[in-house]
Amino acid sequence: MSAEIGKVRGTTEEVLDLKAYMQKSKADQENLQEMIKENQEMEDFLHQHMFLVPESDFTLAVRAYEWPKKMLDIMKEAVAKLNKEHRAFEYALKKRRAAFSQLLMKYEEEIEQFKEWKEIVRPTDYSSAAEDMSKRLGQAQEEAEEINRLERLFGWPATKFEKVTNLNNMLSPFLIL
């Protein structure tokens, strides 16, 4: 448990998986503490009846008895670290969402400029600009889906990026042209 909790997490999914693991490990820890308690009772019985316990068993038992306190400290530290990472990923997602909204506004301005196209002698330039924008809008759709996926991981309602669809509709006549 200690090794799993101590691993460095690099993605939102890993942080959220660790949260779930820590919830599950609480039950596992309680079971282990119950087993330690039973072991202590057996050891007490052996001592009461003057049965000699090998030094290696005694050392192992002492380490096991100390384990719950150490694990408690490890869990406290891990929870603090996990909460910090969780907040950092939430902040990063909010920042990513805001940057994406700014990008969509930039795309809208660019598409609005397409309406200014007047020179019929440059159709190839116009065509490649429209196709380039179409590719960027395709990437924007993928980004919107990724942001929505991350929002769902955090239990947030998915943001409706209707602007991507609207921009595709605005661009459509220029692609046809």
C-alpha cells in the first residue's frame, strides 16, 4: 500500500485512480489491523504459557505492530499531496478551457475575415485558407471532446462547445465555394 500511495502521479486519471485506491485501502487497512490484533492475542497466549518465540518472529511482530501508526502518517501525507495535485489538475483544466474559448473566438474572427474575400483571382489561396481552417476546427472538436472527458472525470457537467459547430457552419459556404 505504501509503495502504491507513494508513486508519482502525472495525469488526472492517475490522481483520481489514487483517490479511489485510497478509499479502498481504508477497508484493507482495517482488515490488516484486525489481523494484527489477532496475532497479538496469539503472541500474548504464547508468552503467558512461557513459549519461546524466535527473535526473527519477535522482530517481525514488532514491525507489524508499528505498521498502523506508520501507515497513518503515510496516508496523511499522501492525502495532502493528493489534494494538492487534484487542485492543480482542476486549475489546469479550467485554464485549458479558458484558453480553448479564446482560441475559438480567434477562429471566429478569422472566419469573419473570409467574408471580406473579394478578389476572384486568388481562389487557390482562399481554398487553402478555408481547408486549413477546417483542419483546425477538426482539431478543436477533438480538444472539446478531451476537455469534456476530463470534466466528466472530475464529476463536472460537460461544457457545451456549441461554438465549434457554429464555426463549422460559418465555414461551410467557403469550403463549398
